[in-house]
Amino acid sequence: MIKNLLSIFLITIIFFQSCVPARKFEEISEKQEVCAVELKTLKTLKTELQTENTELESQNEQLNRLTKRLIKDTTMLGKSLRMKEKQYDKIDLLNKRIQDQLELLQKGQSVEKQRLMLDLEKRKSDLLTLEDQLRDFEIDLNNKKVQLEDLSLELQKREKRVNELEQIIANKDAIVRALKEKVTKALLGFRDKGLSVIEKDGKVYISMDAKLLFASGSTKVDSEGIKALKELAKVLEDQKDLEILVEGHTDSDKMKSNSHPIDNWELSVLRATSVVKIMLKNSKMDPTTVSASGRSQYVPIDIKDKAKNRRIEVVLIPKLDELFEIINN
């Protein structure tokens, strides 16, 4: 807009130059120069004002941010102040209650004072009772501590005995396993002839079918049976701490003879006795460690197969005297 005014002004001057005298032209020229100076001054002023305006806008933004922060801080301070006021109110209320109670105590009302004294006496009595109970408890605790120490020593002794028992049992089990392997190896040639060796319940059972040892209804051991019994006796004659039980077993068929044996009881006992005699005769076995018994038909191993029930069982039982001695002590 300023440029347009200048253009019009110049055109006007040129127009008047052609119409007015020289003095007028000079006056106009002077005025023109003054206007140019003022225009330059105005431009400079404008620039300064724009710069100042920019600075003021920046300061205004800073003041707005500061104002928001102050508002936020004021809000927080207001909340904090209100919370403090509530706390002060509670403190004042509590202080008032304390003052009321203090005044009540200071008044020295006889009923309240007497009640407090009685309560104090009761508390002192309760305290003395608790002290007595605590003393008794400490005495009982000391007694129990002594009992616990005695029990701990007893448990240690028992643990030692249990370890000894376990060691003895482990040794016996190892002996039984070794004995089974030794007997099995010695009687290996008779396994297909009705002889078996098993380990059960810490014992070794040597089961021999009756047909390997006896003829039907007979109590006399035949030659093949004698051979097997000799091999077994050789294995057992060096064994110590061993009890040997020879059991005779029959089937459930009744005997049909008027002479001995007249029944299965006699048959089972006589067969067991015959086996014992052969084993003792053909070895250095200790007779005091060997016994014979008859079980007749009453311990069958196969109800459907009678032949399996007709058998001789030699039971090898490790002596547990050492174990029983530890248990008894």
C-alpha cells in the first residue's frame, strides 16, 4: 500500500512540474525527501516492532506455561492443604479426647480411680501368675530337654543296632545267594530230571520230584536219586550257620497198602528220613543241623498236576542267632 502511495505521489509531482514554477517544485522535492526519511524511519520502526512482538509472543507462551504449572501446583497444594486440614481436624479431635480423659483423671473421681486401681491390681496379679507359669514352663522345658537328649542317645543306639541288623541281614542275603548259585551249579545235571533251586524269603528251596528219587509208593531212594543227594551233600557239608530241613510231600491220593507206609503222612515222613540218612552217610554234614519232616498232601504247589506235589524239598535256612542276640539285647 505504501508503494502505491509513493507512485501516486511521484506522478503528481511530475504533473505539477510541468505546471508550477520552480520554487514550488523545490518545496515539493524537499517534502519528498522528508517523506522518504520518514518512510525509512517507519520501516525501521516496523521491523523493531515486529521483533519486539515476536519476543513478546515468546514471553507470552512462557508465561502461559508457567501459569499452567502454577495452576497445577496450586491445585496440588490445595488438595494437600485440605488433607492436612483433615489431619489437623483429627488431631484436634484426638487431642480433645485426650484432654477430656486427662481432665476426668485429674478430677479424681473416686469410682473411676477405684476401678483403675482394681484393674491395676488385677494386672499385677495376672503378671505374677504368668511369671509363675513361665517359671514352671522353663522347668518343664528343661526336663523335656533332658528327656530329649536321653531320647536322642537312645535313638542313636537303636540306629546303630538297626545298622548292625541291616549289615547282618545283607551278609545273610549274600550268603544265601552264593549258596543258591553253588547248589544250582552242583545240581545242574539234574535240572531236566525234576530238580529246581529257588531263593525265597531268605531261604534256598531245593525241590526234587518224587520220580527222581523214589519208585511209586516206595520210601527207598533209587540210584539216580542217590547220585543227586550225594552232590547236594558235598555242597552242604562245608556250610556253617545253616539249618537244613528236609520235607516230604505227597499228592492227595490215598494209600492202598495194608503195610507201612499205610497213609500219606507216613509216606512223606519216611521219604524225608531216607533222604536225610543218605545225605549224612555220604558227607561230613553235622547231624544236629539236619531235620526231617512230613507234610503229607497239605502243602500242594499245583492242584491240577498231582505229580508236581509228589516231591522232596530241602530247605536251607541261615541261622540268625547273631541277629536274634542283637534284637534281644
